[in-house]
Amino acid sequence: MIALLDTSDDSTISWQLASVLVAVGVVGLVFGGHLLVSGAVSVAKRLGMSTLMIGLTIVALGTSAPELALNVIAAAGGETGLAFGNVIGSNIANIALVLGLTALVAPIPIPRATLKLGGIPWLILLTLIAVALPWMGDSPENSPSYQRWSGILLLCCVPLTILLWQRDQRIKDENEDVDEIPSRDLLPSVLLVLGGLVLLIAGGRSTEMGAVSLARWMGLSEAVIGLSIVAVATSLPEIVTSVVAARKGVPSLAIGTVIGSNIFNLSLVLGTTSIVSPVILPESGGMIDLFIMAGLTLCLLPLAITGRRIARPEGVLLLVVWAAAITFSIMR
């Protein structure tokens, strides 16, 4: 990824190859999403777990893999600004873009089960911690940043998250009908999940490489590429999984994937990144990006309390908010 963002001509691939990478990546994403959703629902049936819990755990962890891989590489190369933008931008995209697009396909009910400690309340707490950490302690760079101790603290939240999920594992899904998805034996179902995750990650990576190269051929700046294409590309697995889940009548898997992915992004991805290399808050509006992420996260709480659905009008509004946030970041 660092090579892809290099400005030298040697790192640019032809636009024909870039187009092929995008096409192949999209096909991989679509097939991977279908395999993952079918396998995840079947696993949930066999193990007696809800699809919401499957989304929070297995699917969320798998779809967060691209963010983790990109951030470790970026941090090791000193590109901590890219790493910060990827985590925060992905969390913003997961709520506004992923849920917005999914709501256009089918209304998304926010189950009251997401009010369990390991759901929305835990995500809100982690978000507030992530917002506060850059201003805590002494920074050798004399600027707000996530130091290594911050990364250790965030990483310690991963096992705590798992403990909370174990406590909440009996939560039941609401407003979903999964009868159309056949129940398979456990081993084939697990293989479907693994195969779907591999296709999603590979498809997202292929699409990202092609899209970045095409953007460079179009003359877009590296800042625009990082703020928009990279953040969206690493959120493609969540987008495809959530849209497929909505079409198959399992919207709880979609909301679970978004909540779980955002939790992993803040605890596992940002924590690991900060340990590899301290992440300095970008001066050009990093604080604003944190507040946008926090505001969108807090909006999930009243939806869950009232049991409301995210219908098409709300989905359009979320997409407008995401587009405005990206536009504002680019202009900034």
C-alpha cells in the first residue's frame, strides 16, 4: 500500500491492468459476500447463536482484517497519518456509507439486543476513549497523538470485548426471517465462512489497488486518494456483507457487522498501530474527524432505544452525511 501511494512513476500500473483489478475485485467481493452470509447464518443455526452475535464476532473480525493489514504496513513505514485516516474514515464509512447503502436495499431494524453491554454501549465507550486518548499524557512530538501506552490500553479492550460478548451470547435477533437460507452441517458452513472471508479480503485488496492506480491516472492528489478511495476500499467487505445480508432477510447480521467492525477498528487495529508506531493526530482536522465519528456513533443509541428502523429516507440522509464529511475533509 505504501508503494501504491508513492508518487514515483515506477509504482504506477497501466490503466488496463487497474481496470481488470477493479473488475476482478468486485466479482470476488460479491461472491465472497454471498458465501459469508450463507455460511454465517448456517453456523449460527448449528451453534444456537444469533446472527447478530455472528456479525459482531466472526464476520466483524474478518472484515476488519484489511484495515489491520493496511495500518500495520503504514505504521511500519511511518505513514501514521494514513493509518489514522484509515481507522477513523472506515468507522465513519461503516455507519454512514455501509448502513446508508444497506437501508436503500431493505430497511434495517436496530434490535434492542444491541443495547447489551457488548453492543452499542461498548462501542460508544470505546469511541469516547479513542477521542480522549490523544490529549492524555505527554507527547514527545508536542502534539496530540496515540502513544504506545494508548495502544496497549486499546489492545487490552479486545479480550474484555470477548468477555462481554460471551456474557451476551444468548441475545436473540428480532424482525428477521432466515428460513430461505438452508441449514448445513457445521464443517461445510465453517468452510463457507472462511472462503467468503478470503474472497472478501482479496476482492477488497484487488479493488483498492486498481482504484488507487486509476485515481492516479485521473490526476487525483494523494490526499484525495487516501481520504476517499482507501477508506472506502477497506470498508468494501462490510458494504457487500451488509447489503447481501439485507437482501437475504438477515439485517441483524448487517448491524452486527458494523458495530463489531467499528469495535475491532478502535481496539485491535488502532491499538496495534499505535504500538508499532505512535499515531500523531493530523493537524488539518484530525480532531474534527474524531468528533464526526463520535457523533455518528452516538446516533445509533436513540435508534436502538426506540427500536426504530433505518429506512430509505434515513439511508439517504446517512449517505449525504458521509459525502459531506468526505468533501469537507478533502477541501480542508
